[in-house]
Amino acid sequence: MIDSHNSLKYEYEVTGIELDTLVDISLKQEGFIGSRMTGAGFGGCSVSIVKEDKVDDFIKNVGKLYEESIGYLPSFYVANISCGAKKLS
């Protein structure tokens, strides 16, 4: 995921200070697995994979550090992995 983000940052130049800051801060968090921008770029969102028992700390720490760096709080949406596609009965 980090290589993908860096490709979008350096090769396609479609990230920005907000997204790069969010990913850079995420890299330093305990329980962090991966992060990259998602969507159309030039702002928008990043998606991060974080160990389940570290999600609350991740949100608290990233939110605080992001606000200190950028000047406003980010929003977080927690998603869970489902069982995937299956036949409904």
C-alpha cells in the first residue's frame, strides 16, 4: 500500500499535502499495516489498514498529529471486513 501511495505521489503527482501528511503520520502508528490515498486524488481520502485492537489509538493519535500539522481535524470512518460475496437464501 505504501508503494502504491508513493507511486501516486511521485509518478502521477495526484496527492497533496493533506494526503501525504495523513499517510506519513499513519506510518508511525503502532498497529499500522498499510495506507494509501484513495479516490480521485488532489484531496479526498486515504485508506489505512490497522490492527483491530489499535484502531481507537490510531484515530486519536493520527487526529491529534494531523490537526497540529494541517490545522484542522480529519474525519475517520471505521470499516470492517465482511465474509465477502455469497449466495443469499
